[in-house]
Amino acid sequence: MKTQSIIETTGNITKMEVLSNVEYDILPGSLVLTNKKPFPGFKQEQQPDELKKPLQSYYLVLMYRYFPEKLERIAKALNNESIIECCSSIGEIILQNNIFPCIRIKRLKADRILIDIQEFYKKNDIKFLAYKKINAEAKIKVFKHFRIIEIEEGIYRDLSEGEKFYINIPIQLNWKLFDYFIKRVKSNLNNSNFDAALGVINRFTGPEDVIRIYDHDKTLERALEIKRYFYKEFKKEKMLLNNISNINSAVYL
């Protein structure tokens, strides 16, 4: 049996979510956003009541784009001082043709801790963008650290969040194409209740393009089924994909 080595690496995930303001327990006048439905493609009501609901994320919107290492060192200090017991990542929000740098906070046990987190960043010379009213769908790109194992060729399981797995895909997709393939795959699957996002996982041999799947069904059979349907659609659209592969397309399109 093949030994499953743990892979610790970096990469990014791009997704679409509806963001709205956090109005309380934040620094006065600052812009903090949240996604009340973290996985929009996943219908929670179809699941048994005892299953835990996905926890929302919080986005601390920054005035400037800071060096990633600076923000990551502050995040490490936050954890070392036990101010938070959650996950933070650097990201950017693309909204109405504007790009806003941000810090994404996950698995926050109490909303009131947000102001403590902001105060800590403020003491370390990080400035936050001023408040503005927002309630809109936005594209979010999160630069994150992965801790994964390859459970099957081209399929990675997330060791931090077991509901997530990543399917390696043979080509870089822009968002329009990705959305097209998601709709095609979901229309053909008997069980289409999963959420998907675009991603990149950095490996020694170079970046791997992946599709992130969020699903309460954690079985290998489910992962293989979804991968099989994606590859089936890719095969159908081989000519289209060959044309796209010759274009330097960005994930923001």
C-alpha cells in the first residue's frame, strides 16, 4: 500500500461569495466584511440537522498592500499570545473593478474577538480601510497554507478541514470557464450538493491547478466520482480547452 506523505505547501483559492458589513465589535470606522453563506454551492438544508454548519469567515480590509511576510509574522504572534485560536490568511477582494487587500479570519469562536485582533494589527502598524456600506457578490482570492495528503493520483485531502478535497486539473481555467464547467458537472451528477472553487497548489515541480470541493461526503468514491465528471466535461470541450491553453488567461476574467 502506498504511503501517504503529508504535504505542507502554499497556494491560493479563488471563489465568489456575497459579502456584507460587520457592524459591531470592530474598530470604529473600519471596514470588516463577512460571508454569511461561506459555501454558496452547498445547500445546508439538505443535510441532517446534527451536522455542523460551516463557519463564516471575516475579512479585515486593509488600507495598503503589505508584504506577506510582515502580515504572517503578526499572525504568528497573535497565535503565540493566545489572542486567537483560529486561522488567518492574506487575501484580496475584487469588487466593482476594485481590488481590496485583506486579512481573512476563520473559525472565530466569538465575534467580539475581532476588535482585539484589529487592535493587535494596529499596534503593529497595520492600517484598516475606512467603513463603507457593502452588500454584494465579490470575487475573493485567498493566499493560504495547505496541509494535505494525496489520497489518489490527482486528488488531495485537506487535513485541516476534512470536508475539503482538491482535484488536479490539466489546464488553468479563467472564472467564466470554471463556472461553465461547474454548471455542466452539477447538471449531470445525481448528487450535485457540493461547493467548488478554483485553486493553485505550489509543488516542487511547479504550480498545480486544482478545483477545491467542499462536501460532507468525505469518501474517496465521492471524490473520484466528481473528478470523473469534470474530466468527462473537459474531454467533451477538448478543442475549446486547447484554444484557451494558448492564451495567457488570468483567473480574474
